Amino acid sequence: MADTPVGPEGPDGFEGPVTAAGRAGLSRRRLLAAGTLAVPLAAVASCGAPNPLAGPPGPSPEVRTLRAAIAAEQALIARYRAALAAHPGLPGSVQTFLAQHEQHLSQLKSRLVVPPHVTPSPVASPSAPASAPPASASATQGSLATAERSAAAAQLGRLASATPSLAQLLASIAASEITHAVALGGGS
């Protein structure tokens, strides 16, 4: 009687003969069905649930990089404005370089997209340059050249954390700043 069929449908609802030995173990169908469900369940179970008390996530690395680049351009603009206010007789190229930095700032700010439901935190804007311009116009030009070289180096340092399109813009700005430094008499 161990090998006699139970009926047209076995006790598990599947068609076909079921033997007493088949009732004791898992059928192939059940084993396959359990296996196909186990893999997705294991994958979902390994994911951590979000913590509602943790607060919103911080800005992405690209946003932090962009904010740093914006702050650096704002600092250069403030330095140029202070230099022109202290020495109105500086060459016209200084005014041109200031206009180019304002264009750089505009390009950087256009990439900083803030979702409508988020209140944007202000980008740090220097109210005054780090130091007053030197007393002479030539020393001021040298100071601007040094600031341009430092800004270019900082922009190049940001490339590693930038997306390709932002890295291209930062590299372009850095190249412009080096060109400014050379034109201001700051060497290469």
C-alpha cells in the first residue's frame, strides 16, 4: 500500500499519483517554488530600513564640491572689487578678469539645483576679502596673481569629487585662473 496512488489529485492539490513516500518529503515543484521565493526575500531582508528619526540626508558630494567652488569664486570677486576700489588706476585687464569671474560664478550657480520643497541653505559669501589690498597697484596685481594661482589649485583639487561635466567646468575655470595669474605678472 505504500506505492498506491491516493487519487487523481494528491493531498497537496497537485495532479498525479502520490505515493506514501512522496507525502513524507517535499515535491520537486514545492522545492522549486520555495527556492524562487527565497532568493528575492533574502535580498530584501538584507536591505536596511530607513530611519525616520535620522532626519534628511546631507548634500551629495557634488553639491558640496559645487558650493565650495561657488564660495571660492565669490572670494575672488570680492578680492577683485576691493582691489579696484583701492586702486582705480589698475589696468583694464583687472576689470575684464573680474567680469570673467562673475561669469564663472553664474555658470557654477546655474548648476546648483535645489528642489522646490527644500529651503536652500545659503552659500557662504565673504562680506570682505581675507585681507585689504596692498598699498601699491603693482603689489595689488601680485596679490591678485597669487590668489588666482591658489584658486586654480583649489579648483583642480575638486576634480576628483566632481562628475565629468562639473569637472570639465572646474578645469576650464582653473585654466582661466592660471591665465589671469600669468597676465597679472604672477609667472606660470
